Amino acid sequence: MVTIIIPAHNESYGIVGCLEPFIDLINENYLNVIVVCNGCSDNTASIVRSLCSDVICIETDVPSKTKALNLGDNAAKYYPRIYLDADVVLTRDAIFAMCSTLESGALATSVEPQMDLSSSSWCVKAFYDVWLSLPYCKAGMIGSGVYALSEEGRGRFNQFPDIIADDGYVRALFTENERPVTKGHYAIVTAPKNLLSLIKIKTRSRLGRYQLKDKFPELLANEAKDFQGAFKSLCFDVKLWPKLLVYVGVNLISRIRARHQYITKQTKWERDESSRA
């Protein structure tokens, strides 16, 4: 049996879309699904319970994703374990494919992100055209909102630390060879509708990076990056120049905002509400 742990904070809009693709697998006892509603002020928990009685629904007043992940882990009994964001759509085929990757010897894996840009502005589309083409984003466990761990892989750490970037922390625990991408399968992620919402989530992502660097600097050795080389290769494509300007601008603004929040310790819970509206 495969365990799927889903932390959910005010996800009444998207939780049905997240669970529906594999409800039949839950009913047939192939999946042990645990939804941890953390700090919710909406009816996420009641929606989960009404959708499928076999889903374990845990509620906590603490609005923390990592604490929700730990609560889910404490209630889980089976491996492999898949950690899935509540606003992401994952198909049953992708679940089986990730399990197959782990069975072949990988300690961790994720599928490729597929951005739903149907309601996004041109600037948001331009940003993701560049971002998704970078080698770093193609190396796995980035931007897809889901990752899977074998029992051995989960043994790399005790509990999820109290940090923003749980996926960044887990990714950094493994070398690239230990966390291959499950190619040809996708997690559907709804992109922000507007530039402001994009800047907010990228600010939070950058905050998570600063925090990870300060708390676990030794883990960053597993993060091989060549942003300069990758960016230079994109610059040769003249058609990409307007999109590159958007990409650089979003990164610059989000870095400034994140650095200010981190130095002043005025961090904010910023997430994309536009895609949930």
C-alpha cells in the first residue's frame, strides 16, 4: 500500500480536484491517503470527509505545512510515501510510475511539473517559459508540488524541520543520482494569474532558500547549479529576450523583498490566492 500525505491550509477550492483522480484507488485499498488540515478557517476538512470516508482527515489549529507533514507521517504506516500539495493534480499513472522509480533503486523521485497557464497573464507565461527551460528545474523535485520517498529515503531524516521549503530540504538530502525524475509523467500546477501573485510566491520561495542556507549549509553541496551558464545559453535566442527581462525582473524584486523580510524578521505567509479564486 502506498501512503499519500497532503497538507492542506484553506484548500476548499482545490482539494476535490486533488483527491478525485485517485479516489477509486483509495476505495480499493491501494492507497492510504492522509489529509492534514492545518490552521483552516474554511470547510476543507468537511469536504474531505464527505468526498471519501476512507481518507484519514486530521485537523490541527497550527497553520504550518511542516508540522502538518509530521502529523501525517506519524499517522502513516506504509511505504513508499508521497507528499503532495493540496492544490496540485496528480494522476494515478503518475503515482504508479513514481513507485516504479523507487522500486528500481531510487531513494526519492518526483514527476515533471506541467503548468496550467490558461488563466495567466503574458508576463506570468513569459516567466515560466524561461524558468522551466533551466537545467536546475529539470533536475527533479522543483516546482511540481509532489515528491515520493522510499523507506530508505525517508530514513535520511527524523522529522521535517520547521522551515518554509520542505521540498528544498528533502531535495538537498539526496544527490541527483539518488533522486531521478520520473520522466513522462506530470503534476499539474495552476500558475498565478497575475504578476503580483507570482512575485509573492517567488518571494516566499527565496525566503525558504535563505532559511535553508542558514540552517543547513552542509546540505547545499548536493545542489549543483550553473545559473550563469544556463542563462547565457538562453541569451543567444533573440526571441526570448522579452521573456528574459520578465524573468530577471521577477527574480530581482522577489530577492529584494525576501532579503528585507528575512533581515527584519517580518516574514509573511504569502501564497498565490489568484489561482484559488
